[in-house]
Amino acid sequence: MARYHADIEAAIARVIASNRYILGNEVDAFEEEFARFLGVPRVIGVNSGTDALSIALIALGLGPGDEVIVPALTAIATAVAVQRIGAIVRIVDIEPITRGLDPEALAQAISPRTAAVIVVHLHGMPARIADISHIAAARGLSLVEDCAHAHGMMMDGGMAGSFGDAAAFSFYPTKNLGAIGDGGAVVVRAPDAAERARRARFHGQDRAGLCVQAGMNSRLDEIQAAVLRSLLPHLTADNASRREAAARYEAALMPLAAAGRLRLPQRAAGAVWHQYAVEITGRDRVRQAMRECGVETEIHYAPALHRHPALIGEGPLPACPVAERLADTLLSLPIQPELMPQQPRIVAALSKAASSVEPVS
Ligand SMILES: *Cc1c(COP(=O)(O)O)cnc(C)c1O
């Protein structure tokens, strides 16, 4: 974010001069600008992506005892947001190409208590939204898109976040659109649900100040909103840089992939590459070898959700073989625009480290 420091400082100075810090003009303006950018009727600014998911569920009428299906490979926040409103997390396997929820596994997992499904566009690649929307509609489930990796991603003729009954965005500093602290946004389609989301972010109060529903303190502050307004105009170009970097990785790593040393992510047209993660065996050794060459990599995510003790209830562990395999093998290479001058060095370090690994199965 260093390249935008001047814009960020100007935004902060504007807020200090206004002497208003919570839910003011900057938040209103950001909500409007981000809604226009996404092509959705409205956006509601909240305190984090996790809160955005919880508030989306509350807005859609979910509460204690309702079951919500989540994919087995995602940030734990996706499941924690469900638990926090007293709903029950149901973990379902992903499919290997999109790394998103597997529509067939979803259809099989739906029970009479299932009320909603959360789709995650993992790593900024489009999940199989058309198939999943179809199943959700046919089975009467609400559909929520977790767009924490997918700001500005065009897919199937619309932007990520415009397909579900609701969507949640995170502006954690490392996301494709990041604030300088915590922040998030909820997209809700139906006007009455939007009203519930607005109340939910402010203690469940209605416009007259009466507490009329479940709520929390999850307001977006003016400084984060002002900073986000200054960064939003750069998002499209930054996403384009990520796509170019992904294309360069693909070209450079193709020989290793052809030799079976690693598997590249799918070539997804609209992807915004929040992460560029390859599948590789002996990942920990590869990471260590790359670190010795001065290249830091990351893991998103391990273990899979159902391996976190507090995220599953009693009963047998759900079978999620694809998520297990990817949790063991995915290695995220640097893809942030400001790191891309180092890309040749990253490719060289990976090529060297991968020459001695077992082929990926
Ligand atoms: C970052 C993230 C969240 C949570 O966002 P916070 O702003 O950190 O609360 C939710 N889901 C996914 C997939 C994420 O990566």
C-alpha cells in the first residue's frame, strides 16, 4: 500500500478536519461508491468481514439453530461468523478446479434444518455460482457470497457479490481492497433485509433508537471509509496487475507443471488473484528452501475447516477429501502488485526447490 500513502494521508486529514469519526459522510459516500462499482442496489459498511458475514445472515432472518453450509477450505472467519449468531456450521467439501464449494456435495448435504449456504470465491477465483444458485433456489436456501478475496471480480456477467441474496466483503489491510485497519461491507438485495442489516450493525436499533432486533456494535469508522474511497479508484488497475502477474507465473511455471512437479491454478478469466496458490507435494520443505533463497510464501488454508476442534460439533468428521488434499499441498506465491518486481527471483527459487519434490498426485 506504500504507493498510495499520499492519497491515504489526504483522506485521513479530511476526516480529522471534519471532526466526525463514526458513521458520517465518508461512510455514506463510500457505501454509495462501492455499490455503484459493484452494480448492486446498496452496501452497508461494517467493522470487519467476519461481522459482514454475521450481519448478512441476521439480515436474511437466520438465527440460533439454523444450519448454514460452508466450504471446507476457507478462512476460519467464514465459520466463526456463522457460530457467532448461534447458527450451526455444516462443512461441505470443495471441488478441485475452482477450489470452491462442490455443487454435488452441497446438494447431498442439505437437511431440513439447512437455511443458508455461504459460497467463498477462494483466492479470487469464481466459485461455481450458477450451479450453486440453482440448487439454493430449488431447495429454498438463502445464498451468501463471501467476497473477502474477490473485490472487483467479474464472473458470469456480473461482479462477485451481485449474485447472492447477500454478500460480505472484508477490507482487512491485505485484501485486494484493504483499509488501514479493520473494515467490512455487507451487500443485501432486498430492502427489508437491508434495513435489518443497518439495525444489526448498531445494537439492533431502529431509526427511532428503539432496540427491535438482534444486533452488535459493528460500525465502519470515517477514517477507514475515507481511506477506502481513496483506494477504490485503484482497484481495477491493481486487479489487472494481479492478472498479469498470474499470467507470468503460468508461463514461467508451465514446464514444472508439465513435468508433474506442481499443479497450477485454473486459468479463470475474471479471477482477481487474491492468492496465486500452486499444488505441490513436500510443501513444507519447498517453503523452507524458498525461504533460504529469501522468498516468503504463505499457506491458505491449513488445516481444512473440519480439522479445527471448535468448528465442528459432535458426531463423525465430515468427509472432505479434496479440501484435505489441497490443505496439504497448496502454496501461495507472492502476488501483491508491489512485490512483482521480485517475480523472476520467486520463480527461480520455486523452480530450484521443486526440482527435488515428488510429483503432485
Ligand atoms: C479475511 C476473510 C474473512 C474475514 O474478514 P475480516 O475482515 O478479517 O473479519 C472472511 N472470509 C474470508 C475468506 C477471508 O479471507
